[in-house]
Amino acid sequence: MFAYIVRRALQGALVLFVVAFIAFTMFRFIGDPLESMLPREATELDRIELRERLGLNDPIPVQFLRFVGNAIEGDFGTSYRNGVPVAEMIAERLPATLELAVVSAIFAAVFGIGLGVYTAIHRDGWLANAIMSASLIGVSLPTFLIGVLLIWLFAVELGWLPSFGRGETAELFGWRSSLVTVSGLKSMILPALTLGLYQMTLVMRLVRAEMLEVLRTDYIRFARARGLSERAVNFGHALKNTLVPVITIIGLQLGQITAFAIVTETVFQWPGVGLLFINAVQFVDIPIMATYLLLVGVLFVAINLVVDVLYAVVDPRLRVERPVGRA
Amino acid sequence: MSDPPLLEVEELIVEIPTRRGTLRPVDGVSFTIGRGEILGVVGESGAGKSITGAAIIGLLERPIRIGGGRVTLGGTRLDTLGEPELRRVRGARIGTIFQDPSTSLNPLKRVGDQLAETALAHLDISRGEARDRALRALVDVGIPAAAERLDAWPHEFSGGMRQRVVIALALIGEPELVIADEPTTALDVSVQAQILALLRRLCTERGVGVMLVTHDMGVIAETTDRVAVLYAGRVAEVGPTRRVLTEALHPYTRGLMGSTPDASPERDARERLAQIPGSMPGLTALPPGCAFHPRCPEAMTRCATDRPHPAVRGDTRVWCWLHPPDEPPAERRP
Amino acid sequence: MSVGPDTDADIGTRIDANAAATAAGTHPDARPGAFARAWQSDVAWSFRHSPVAMLAALAFAVLVIAAIGAPWIAPHTPFDPGSLNLMDGFTPPMGEGMGSGERYWLGTDDQGRDVFSTILYGMRLSLLIGLAAVAFAAVLGVTLGLIAGYVGGWVDALIMRVADIQLTFPSILVALLIFGVARGLLPPESREQMAIWVLILSIGLSEWVQFARTVRGSAMVEVKKDYVQAARLIGRKPSAILFRHILPNVMGPVLVIATIYLALAIIAEATLSFLGVGAPPTRPSLGTLIRIGQDYLFSGEWWILLFPSITLLALALSVNLLGDWLRDVLNPKLR
């Protein structure tokens, strides 16, 4: 098992390396980093001097290492648009995105697994078929459309929930949270629903497919042949085997949600890093784009690694290498 | 037989409705199993052996279904039971053993738990007692250091050990009958004999009847008391094993005997194994009349038009026009 | 033909016959494989018996025809500023514009653009970008997959490594990144003109991976078969082998993936346009319309949001349904 984890960690490191290199390339070669740092009257000489001072004439590997070194220390450069350090901007908006992502993920996991199990067990029931048809619509509905339609229904027509923003926030040990205020909770509902619905549909279909596969296996057939009750077969056996691969997928979802948050944050004007990223793309603010890419890369690699370890922990077959005993 | 049989299968029919018509993988199969007796059910792949076993315990997957005949276990009719009652029969009155031990056990559940839950499902005992029974079951099937192995995972056992666990699972509910579907096919040759011997010993000790499904004539010869030979979903003949093997009545059975390698010194080692020309017809291409007649060296005109009626010859029952029945056949009951 | 045991000469004749048949395109295995055969029988039967598939195909056909015929069907040309009448803005469906007195079937938006016409042209753009992006992704993915499967070795490893790395990230992020980078590379003046090409490129580049993986798998299987060995023996060029022989045999799964990705591409384009980084404002697509619609929700002009939403949903849903049906039909396990 140790060898397995080391192998996965190395793969993750490789991905990080590539991502870092892409981010570095973006920083260095796209757009003009000097543009925002020089006053208008700067001469050619000033330019050359600045290039030298910033180390832009050093060999590429050196620049790359410096870039990585800076990144590890938390220095991600300065935004082209407003001159504020990127690290500061991201740190300020990260809690908003993370809270949204976690709430959505929980929603997607709970309902996705529940509905997936139900539609697998009651395979031919009318309700299960209705849910599956609805799920097809869910997959065809783009996230932003779900958000907009929800706003229309609940904010405009019914007036129950706010249509944008995060509501009031309170500071908890340095973390600015909106989950502790009433208006914050109300503001969270629609965005979490929007962000989580697509994921929930995916999880549901996955769980259903996985469970149907499991229900066809020999050991389930054998369990039935031993006269175990349907409940024991479905929940004592099938569910456990279904969840093992599903749990890892859900872990991966968390990473995906953080990226999909871009759309949801735009729809609801949610002040998170996703909205920051979109604005950066619109205004070609390279430092923010590159940093976002780097952070997302780190997040994904970390989540992938955790999921791999989790998989090994949960599935006993991966723990023991060799069977014992003879006939 | 003086005692009433434990299991009676009469004219069992299993159907599969398909786009191209209804297929019958089992078409009028009849045999009986007595208490403490081992009946072998032998035939080629696709002859309907496994489906017969599945039909008896009601484990046919939609759209496969029983299309006729009756199955009676110790006086209770099984083919008309609903699912809840069938569940009480499975495990408690009929135990099952499947072919592949590496896929029969849930890889994510400890062996002791799988045994205990089966015991709890059928016997009115406490959790602690169930665990004791699980331990005893492991000891009975010959697992060494059973107490430590109780909490082991299935993949920690070798193939033969796993099949022993499967046998333990089949017997822990104290059934009257065990259906063993190719129990040794997936095992090493060296292990096969041990497993068969174990099965035989346990069942004879407890007076449990066994339906042993296999395609291996060697297993039949070694382990069974009586044997039923299946061909294309129908029975060719049923009778005591020794008799059927040495004085087969049905030409198909004779063909099977001829194709078994004979290691006795009288046989010339250079003689080629006799082969039955052609192959068993698929379900969609069954010939009219006797299913075997196109390949039968002794086929008569009647064989091509009429399906043979069963005839009794001593303690053997045979379905072949070479041995016509003495009286008119009993009416086929619904 | 001799009656005796096989001689070397006989075997040589056989191989040549195989090769000749392959060259003539009549070798049984070298026929266009699973795809063509399935089309003749089971697929057509299944289509006729699946009301959902027929409905989806009909809906899709209607939408496509409407989109293609936009220049002739649409009563107005919404992106020609000269033809707009600002006073007609905010007209409700079936209402008359206050400025020109014309009747607008589905109403107008804030600039006086006819919603019906804008939907038609927007759908046209969405379909164009979607199809182009999928075609690009398919060509790129299939080619890379064929090469990876056929050549193997380090080429295969490299392509698959890149694929794996890209798969770690959600496609929307990849598309956004490529879009941002491309724009960064272009001078500001041409950004708007090139927007559509950049869009096609970014969506296409984010979708090639699944094509490549599937084709690679099938190609690796086909490469081991006799007809490929025979073709190699008589010296056919690898590219000919790849495209004339192996390709037809892997088309089935490719088609299924293509339909699924078409729906995804349409949704991706709509999302990017909604976010403001997609179709330029002068040529609005369905996504752009929906964003405008959202802005006016509170003031009550609901039609600007509703009709483009319904159209987008119908488009994506019909493609998804067709893809689902296609996947079930071409799945050998369910036959």
C-alpha cells in the first residue's frame, strides 16, 4: 500500500509541475508585465533597466524556479487591473467559495446517493422512472440556467429568497463566514442548490449504475440464495460495495465543484474566487488567471491524493497483498 | 425407494420469452432425490442443468420464468410459492453452492459476519449464538485455526478454502437439500477431490440430499449415488450411477461413456476417443421429436417426429424410443 | 488447389489472397464494420420502435432547420443596429412596438431587438459553434487516438499522459483558460472578430480527450487482427491502414460520444456567452440573451429570459436523448 501511495503522489507531483509551468508561461509571456508597472513617460532605457531588475533576462529555468519559490512563499504577483497583490485578493474571497462548495457538495452527495439507491432498488417503479427522466433534464440544463430560473421563481415571483450576494457575514477566528447569520443562510440556499443540482444528478446516475452492477454480481445472488431478506441484501451487502467507488468519486466532485463555482458565482454575484477569475478573463488580467490555475491545480492534486488513500483504507483488498493458506 | 423422496421434480418447464418466440431451456425435466442421497445432474454446457437448479429455488431472473411442471420439497410445493415464502425456503431448507468461490463471497464483508447473518436469518438464536455457530461451521468444513479466521476477509483465503466457506454457508441454515452447481469446476484438480469428499461426508452425516450439477463424468463416477443425464433441456435417463455408467440405456449416455478416457489396462492407449458427431443444438434450433435423433446412431423414423415418453427399466427411467414405455404415459399435469 | 497437407506455397497463396482482398476492399473483416452493419438492421428497427428517440430527432430537426433558415424565416435582423428601433424596446409578446407599430411575436429586449429573430440567429450561432467544436474535438481526438493505438510505445504514453492531466480539470475551466490565453495573445482590436474562432478552439480543445481514449482502445484491438497484418505485409501505408480499415470499425462509439459532446458543447458555449466571455455582443447567442434576460427579471420583462431558455433546453435535451438512445442501441451488451 505504501508503494501505491508513493506512486500516486509522484503522479500528482508531475501534474503540479506541468500546471506550474503553464502558469509561469502565462505570467511571463502573455501580455506585457511591464505595461502596468511603468509610468507613461518611461523611456526605453527605463524599460531595459526594469527588465534587468525584475530578472526578466535570466535563463528560463531560473525564472521558473523563482516563480515557484515566490509561489510557495505566497507571492503571486500583482493584479494588472488594480495593482493589489493577487494573494491578498484571493485570500479575501476564498472563504465565500469554500463555504458554497462544501454546502453544495453535501447536498449533492446526500440526495445523489439517496436517490441513486432508490432508483436502483425500485428499478421498474413509476417514481424511479420519473426521477430518471427528470435527471435527464437535469443533465441538459446548464448550471447558469438553473440559477437564473431559480432566481426567477424564488426571488422575483415568490420573493422568499435574495437574488444575489452573500448576505451578512460574521468573522469566526479570522474566517469570514456567512453561515452564521440568518440572511447569510438564506442567501446560501439558491446558489448551493444551483451548484449542487448538476453534481447531484451525476452522483445519482453514477450510484444507480454502480448499484445495478453490484446487484448483478454472484455474491449478491449467493446472498439471495441463502435466503437473506431484501433489506439485508440491499443495505447490508449491495450498498456497502456500491459506496466504495462512489465515495472516491464524490471526493473528486469537491474539486470539480470548486471550479464550477465560477458560473454560479457569476449568476448570483457571489463574492468568491470564481467571480474574481471571470473578471480576470474578461479584462485579461493574467496574474489572477495564472494564480487561480495554480491553486486549482494544487487543490485537485491534493484531493486526488486524499481520495486515493481513502480508497485504499476502505477496500480491504488493497491493504493485504497476498492471500494466506492452501486448500 | 421405500421412503418418500425429499425432492420431486416433475415435467419442469422453464421459458424465456424473446423477440423471436419463447425458448425452453428446460423442457419437461423429471427426477427425484431421496434423503441423504447424492444425485448427479450431468450434461454439456447449455443443457439446462444450472437453470433447473435456479428454478427449484426460484432464483430465475426476469424474463426467465417457470412455464409448467411441479417442484415438491418434502411435501411442500415450491414452484407456486411467492417470494417471501421462497426466502424462508432458501438457506433454511435448501442450501446452494455456486461454481466460482472467488465471486461467491462479498469481498467487503468478513467471513464470520457472512456466516452469522445467514444463521440469524433462519434460526431463532442470539447474535452470540450465531457467532458460535459460525465458528463451528468453519471447523466442520476443515478450516484450520478457525477462531482467528472468523474475522478474516474472503480474499485472504485460497480458492479451495473459499469453497469450504461456501459449503459452510450452504449448510449453516441446516437445510434438507443442497444444490451444488459445478462446485469444483473452478478449483485446482488436486483440490477438487478434497472438496467433493467433504461435501459427501457432511451430507451423508446429516442426511442432507444433494443435487450435484456438473459436466465432469469423473465427478459423477466418484461422488454420486444416482445420476440424471440432461440433453438440450430434456432428460435422457435417470438411474443409479453404477448402472447408468456401465449399462447405459440411452445412446447419448453411451456416447458420453465412450468419450471418457479409460485408464484401464485393457483399453488400447492408441484407440481414439469415440466422439458423437455434430454438437448439441442451440435453443433456437431444436429438432422436432427427440432432440438427440440427428446425432443418434440408432435413430428410427419415430424419433424424428415424436418426443419419447418416459419408460421404467428396473430402477432407471429413460426417455428413448429404443425403450418404449409399457403403459400409456401419465397425463401431463399443469 | 492441392488436397494434401499445407505446404509453404499454399500458405503463401493464402496470405496473398487475404492481402488482395484487403486491397480490393472485399476482405470480410475489412468491410466497414460494426457501424454499417448495425445501421442496416437493428438500429433502424429500434428507432422506429422508440417514441422518445423519434420525438427527440423530430425536435432536433425542427430546431436545426429553423436555425439554418434564420435569414429567411426571421422577420428582423437583430444585429444590424440600423434596423433597430429603440422605441420598440420592452414590447411584450404579441405586442406592438411603440415606435414602429410592428407586431413582435415574442416581444423585444431592451434595445428593441426582436426576441424571435434573435433566438433564431442565436440558435444558429450556438449550433454552428457547437458542431464546429465537436467536429474539431473529434478530428483531433480520433486522430491522436488512432496514432496512439497504432504506434504504441512512447508516443502512446505521451498522448495518454497529456490526456490524463487535462482530464483532472473540468472542461469549463480548460475552455476558459484557453479562451483567456488566446485573447491575451491577440491584439485588442481583433479580439471581437476572432471571438467565435477562439470559442470553437477552446471548447474543442477541452473535449478531445474522450474521443482519443475510446478510439485508442478500439484501435489497439483492431491492430492485432488479421486484416491489418495482411495490409502491412503488402506494404500499405500506415495512414491508409488507419483511415480506410481501422477507422470504420471504431466509428460506433465515436458517434455516441459525438452526440453527448455536442450537447455539452452547446451548453458550454451558452455558459461562456452568459459569462460574457463567449459570443460577442454584436452577434448574440442564446447564452447572451439569457444574461440580458436575467438583468430585466425584476422589472418584469420575463419574455426576454423565458423563450431563449426554452429553446436552449429543447436543443440540449433533444441531443442528449438522441445520444442516450444511440448508446443503448449500439451497446453490444444489451443486444
